[in-house]
Amino acid sequence: MISNDELGFNLLKKKILDRTGVDCSKYKDNYLKRRIALRIKAIGIDPSYTGYYRFLEKNPSEYDTLLDGITINVSEFFRDVDTFNAVKKEVMPQLLAEKTKRKSRILRIWSAGCSIGEEPYTIGIILYEKLGPTLNEFVISIQATDIDGKALSAAKAGIYDAEALKKIDKSRISKYFDSVDGNDKYRIKDKVKHFVRFQKHDLISGKKFSHFDLIFCRNVMIYFGRELQSRLLLDFYDALNDGGYLIIGRTETMTGEAKDKFVCVNTRERIYKKNSKNS
Ligand SMILES: C[S@@+](CC[C@H](N)C(=O)[O-])C[C@H]1O[C@@H](n2cnc3c(N)ncnc32)[C@H](O)[C@@H]1O
């Protein structure tokens, strides 16, 4: 049990920011404390923030290990199958009808906090299926970003254990994956992979993006404090084209000023449409 040393905790957050550029103070305190406690236990040092501060000073490689612990990369293909079905059956038809009306053939999608790639590749699969023979009439880009460089390297390789594919049926697996050396590992096929561009990006301090039709930011904001959640939701609003959609995680909520800027189109699946009248 770590003593309730708020001063030590705050100094530690400042030290991590100075040294790594990652602003830990924007994550939920309780979440951060749990991750630090796990590191302290694993190292076996005196259970105090000051003790951990000293350890970091003497062992700079620990910064990377701590950041690995803070960026939880749990994901899977079709995580929350119903959400992706709703995107395919409810969101895509509306979006494509809108595109046709505006005579636009460009589709821009952002997977923010993409981890090791399952989410952006899942989006690629549903686009492939939805657009079918008209696929080549569109210019499609899926921008997939994450703060975690190691996760992005794995995402670019696009090779997964069978466990990550457990929600995908056999016929989809054979359509979209190649088996790797018969090793119970699967590589995503190029026909999906070529839609996706991976990029390192910190949602807290990184540049602002724009002109997206769809933004997925699922199971990322849950780790952040309320203030940052509110700011990010406004950033997503600004990053969407008129009539664009935001999809957040099933346990996440719309909060702050952004509440009036989006219309909820599917409550259960947390799908929101940009309410352009409120720009
Ligand atoms: C639990 S995964 C979610 C993956 C995927 N979106 C999903 O729903 O399955 C959370 C991801 O958020 C990323 N993340 C955490 N803090 C971040 C930040 N400040 N900026 C960008 N990505 C961040 C982590 O590295 C991790 O890959």
C-alpha cells in the first residue's frame, strides 16, 4: 500500500512530463496510481512515490516501462460486434448517400488510440464489405494513431494471434487474413491493409486534425480525466466534416460542452453525429 503522499505523486507526474513529454496529469489519478503501484510492486522498492521518483532518476529505462504500463493496448477485431454492425448498417448507408449527394468520393476515417491495429483493420473490413464492387470509385484513407510507438510497430506488421480474431467467423478470416507459417498466427491481407496509415500521435498534446467523415475513439478516453475528455470531444467535433460521425466506447460518455454539439444516433453503441448547426 502506497502512503497517501499527494506531494510526491504530483512531483512524480511533473518529472514524467519533463522527461518524456507525456502529460500524466491528464489521466485519471486513480488509474495512474494503480499503474504506478504495479510498477513499484514489480520492482520491489519502498512503496512510496518519492521512492519511485528516486528509482526513475537512477534507472531512466524505467520511464519506458512505466509508459508501457500506462498505455494499455487491449483490443481485438470487431471489439463489440454490435457497434461495428451498427456502423455498417446504419452509419455507412447515410454517409454514402450524403457523399453521393455532394458528388464526393473521398472517405476519411480516424481511429484515435488504435493500439496494435485491430480497430482500423476492422473498419477496413467493413468498408470493403459495404462498398463491394464500388470500392474502387472511392478514395479511402483510414488514419490510425496512437501514443505508443511499440504498438504502432506491431500494428504495421499486422500479424495477430488467433485470440485477437475470436469474434471473426471462418469465412471472414479466410477472406481477410493469410495464415502465417501454419503457426496459429494470421496476417491481415494487403487489400485491407493498404487503406490504413499509422502515425504516432498524442491526443493530449499532439496536432489537431481535420476533415474526417468518421472518427473512432473507443476505450481511450476512459483513462483520462473529465476535463481532458471534454476537450477531446470538442477536438473531435472540429475534426469532423459536416454530418460526420463519432463513435466512442460503450462505457464512455459524452460530456461537457460537446453534449450540445452532437446528436446521439445510437445510444447503446455510442454513435454520435456532428450537429453542424452548432458550429
Ligand atoms: C485499450 S486501447 C483501445 C484500442 C482500441 N481503440 C479498442 O477500442 O479496442 C487504448 C489505447 O489508447 C492509447 N493511448 C493512451 N493514451 C493515449 C494518448 N495520450 N494519445 C494517444 N493514444 C493514447 C494506448 O496506447 C492504447 O493503445
